[in-house]
Amino acid sequence: MSYSVLDELERARSELALSPADLAPLPAAEARAVVGQVLEAFVREPSARWWWDHLTKPALGASFHDGRAFARLMRILPVGQEKAWFIVEPDELPFAVYSASARAIEQVLGECPAFEYYVVGPGMDWLVCENHHGVLKAVGAGAESRLRTVLETEADQVEWSGRS
């Protein structure tokens, strides 16, 4: 049996007994619409596979020595318990999109092998992502300021990437 990011995500969702209110996949047409909005708001090369490498605005970035950037999402995401778009880069395109709470995203990522993901505010005013290098990036004032606070409080656990 081969590894599939989406299979792992579904396994974690089931094991954590997350309700659709916590984490729900969007229907394909709605997912395409969200992806289109994210591309328009944040990505300068719409055909790029790695959005994080083609962001329209400079992003604040860092990696954490423990390799668990996701474990800080509740402190970084400006949404608290509100919904955000959780966009998963699967093995095969297209991207999968979920409506999710920050808590559910953090929990699921803790149960899965590492993969690239994006978390985007419903108003398309901020984006947080983690790439396959373990670098967490934040774009947008709310996400950047909260990431900066985490980085300052955990300075001995962080390797700053700066703005890119």
C-alpha cells in the first residue's frame, strides 16, 4: 500500500473523532474557487507547484529546532476558533481544501507525517504555510505579528529565515 497524504489526513481525522464542524473537506467546485482566490491574493505565479516560493508579498519565516512548527499554530493563526481554509498539498494535484478550526488543524498535523500545507484566513488577508524544508512562513499583519511573538518567546528554539 502506498502512502497518501489525504489518506493519512483522513485517518487522523477519524482517530481524533473530529466532527465536520472542526474539519470538513470542501466539494471540488468550492475547493477550486478557494484555491483561485488564494492564488489571486497571495501567489505571483499561479502555475507554481510550491506557492510558498512565489508569494506576492514578503513573508516572515522561521524553522523550529524541534521540527514541530505546526504545534504553534494556535498561537500564530489570527482566527482562534474561527474557521480558516486548510489547504493540503497532496501527492497528486489538485490541492485539497478543508474548512477547519485552528485547533483541528494543529491536532491533525500532529498525527500525520510531514507534508506541505497552507492555512488562509477566510477574508484572504493572511496566510501561514509550512514547506517541505520545515520553514513556517506568515504573510499578513495579523499572522506575521503573532509569529513574531512566538519567535521572540522561543528564541532559543528558532532559526530565523527572516523575510523572503
